[in-house]
Amino acid sequence: MVQKVMGKTKTKKNERHAFDGVTTESELTEQQVNMLKREARKRKWVRRINWCSDRIQALFWVAVSGLIIYKTNFFRQLWENDDISPMFMALTLVCLGINVMIMLYVTVGMPLKGQEADIEKVPKLIPVMSIASVLMPIFLVIAIWPIWGILSIIYVFVLSFGYIFALSFLPGGRCGTLLFWLIVLGLATLSHLIPHANHDSSW
């Protein structure tokens, strides 16, 4: 404990600090003990503030993504709008399928084989998933460009961040994996029920 705090409270060369000459915790004075306690409280509050900040940012992106989906009938446009480029929409779905298959193998297949669910254990999959992840939003923007024009870039950008930050709310372990796939299947099968009146593609 002493060494950790001393490491965090280093000063410039030839300058003294409160822990000079301290080698064991039994040599701490009351003042130094209080300093240790203050440092521990400070770190605790910093962790809490960072946690709250991360959650607020995540909620912001998820909320904005939900607003875009609601206002544009986004999924309805993807499945039913005749202006969408069929070729680039097909390429988008191919990239999505590749990523889904890789994630399914990593999160379900590897644990069933008694391996840790870590894509780094299968390095050959990393470049494949990276290329598919880069190309997918590009293809999607081109596919929906006839509907929303320049706004397509903004929509895909925001929705990508919303998806990434939404994952931060999932618990770890098998429970988080199960919830993730339930959400994916739910979006895939129930997205056609999201549309509502008077908001076809107004945004």
C-alpha cells in the first residue's frame, strides 16, 4: 500500500515528499496514514465519477440512436424501400453475416469446446472480422444514400456508436452472451413491428 501511494506521489528530483524514509507500514506517522486514507478516498471517487461518465455517454448514444430509428422508421426503410441499392444492401448483409458467424463461434462455439471465449485465441479471424466491420458501414451508407443522402453518413455513424455503447450495459459471462444473442434475434425478427404512422423517411 505504501509503495503504491509513494509511486503516485513522486515529486521532482531532489525534492522531499511525505513518505521519504518510509520503508514499511509500521513506520507510518498519523499524518502519513491520513494521507493514505485521503488518497484511497480520492481514487474511489474518481472510479465512481468515471463510471457515471461512461454510463451517461452510453445512454446519450443509445438514446440518440433510438430517436433516429423511431423518427426515420429505419428498419422499415431497409426492408421495404425500393430506392435502396440492392447490391450494396446485399454486401452489407454479407459483412453482417460474417461478423455474426464469427461472434457466434467465439461466444458459443469456443466455450462449448472448453476454450476461453477470446477471439485472440484464433488470430486468423481478427483480420476477417476487422475488414468486414470496416466495409459494412460503408456499404450500408451507399445502400441507403438514395433515401437520406448526406444524412446517411450521420445516421450510420450514430447507430454504430449506439450499438457499441449498448453492449456496455450487458453483464459479463454467459448471462451477457445470452442477452446479447436474444437482443440480436429480437432486432432481426421484430424490427418490422417498429414502424409507425407519419414518419416514413422524413428525417
